Amino acid sequence: MCTVSFLPSSKGFYLAMNRDEKRDRRAALPPDVVELERHRAIFPREPTGGTWISANDAGVCFALLNWHRIEDKPKNDTLSRGLVVKALVAKFTANGIATALNKLPVRKLRPFRLIAIVPRERRVIEWRWNLQRLAIRNYEWQRQHWFSSGFDERRAEVERQRVCNAAMVQQSATSLMSLRQLHRSHSPKQGPFSICMHRSDAATVSYTEVTVSNQRATMRYKSGPSCSNGAKVTRTISLPGALLYVNPSFTSRSRDVAPEIQKARRPFD
């Protein structure tokens, strides 16, 4: 149960995520700067080590959502989906991400949707694992939103997208402040379908915001509901070189790209 938003800016982009979980789930650890494969990255962590959102020193960002609409479960022993983002945090190209994804033991993972922002290639990409195959979808370099819900995912998508669409027509819709307000929203009413989600057994448990520019990537993390006024943890890393290089051979697409759909590899290690 989560909401992820991508918003381009004049200097880079913003990525925001409400993480919705059961109230009795163990609290996550705030973000820290980590060095992996000669790259620096920022991400919060589960006590077990996995993560759901990250940014690295190439400006590449990831966000992971559980795909509740797919109700089947892996036949083999199940691994945590939190290993997916952690395995990719040092990747800095779309091809590198795809290669690494296809080496993961996905058949041991429950269904997920992985969002990747690759600024040097100006790409917004989603990978979907439905227990049968990894499918890829490319989006335009423009405002995007993704939603998940273990309560009623289809209705949550409709209700939350309606709120996002209404926010887009406001004069300040391209500002970071408007994005923060959106992720604090209880419209149309506080409950299981509001972006800041509240249920008796589950709620928005954290808000994470990433700001990426030519010079740096900054992650701000707040534990607790996004509507609360809790203390924020801020971590920043420098980005060497020009970030927003646009690959002239790449054309953004918002449809499924059949040639890039990959069968899940087997056997797995």
C-alpha cells in the first residue's frame, strides 16, 4: 500500500513516496549514505536490511511497490522484495538495471512493481513482476503517479488518481510544496483510499522525498503519517558531472514495449 509521485523540475526532478504498512510492522531505519560498487547511494532500511526507495550519485532513483492485484504466491521459498532495490542501487543506466534485474531470483519474490528514474537518459521506467514474466513499461518525462493497496487496489488507483488529477490543474502544481501537500492529502476523506492512508490495522508509516539536481541528490525522510509534523532526517550526496544529459537516440514512450519483455530466467542461484 503506497503512493509514488514523479515530478520533473527546471533543475532536475522530485520523487516522493508514502509508504503504507501494517501498524504492527517493525519501524524502519532512517536513510543513510552507503558506498556500493564504487557508487554512493542513500536509502532507508528495514531492520532486516532491505529497502523500498533509493537515490545514487548518478541521480538514478528507485521506488518499489507491492503489486497486490496479483494474488498468486511463489511456489518456492519466498524472499523479501526489499532485496530488489538494494541489489540495484549502484546501477546508473537502464540497460544495467535490466541486466541486474534478470539476474535476481524473482521466482522467489511476490509480485512487485519497480519504478526507475534514469535522468541521464531522461527515462521513467516501470518493471512489473507477476510471477510469470518481467514486463517493462516506459513513461513520458512528465508528472507520473503510481499506487498500490492491499485493501482494494483497483479502487485505490481510481480514487487517488482522481485526487492527483485535481491537484495537477492548480497553479502551483509543479512545485515541491504542492507535491508535499498532495502526499499529505486526506481527500476525498481520511481513510483507506486517501493518499495519506489511515485504517485501523494499517496506515502511512513514512514519507520519503528525493530532490535531484545537476549538483546533488537529497533525500528527506519522515517517520509516521505524511500528515504529521514529525522530525525529518535529511541526507545529501554530490553528483559528479552533468546530470540531465538527454540521449538524442531515445524517444520517450508511454506504452508497453513488447521486445523488452523478458521471460524470468531459470534456474536461479
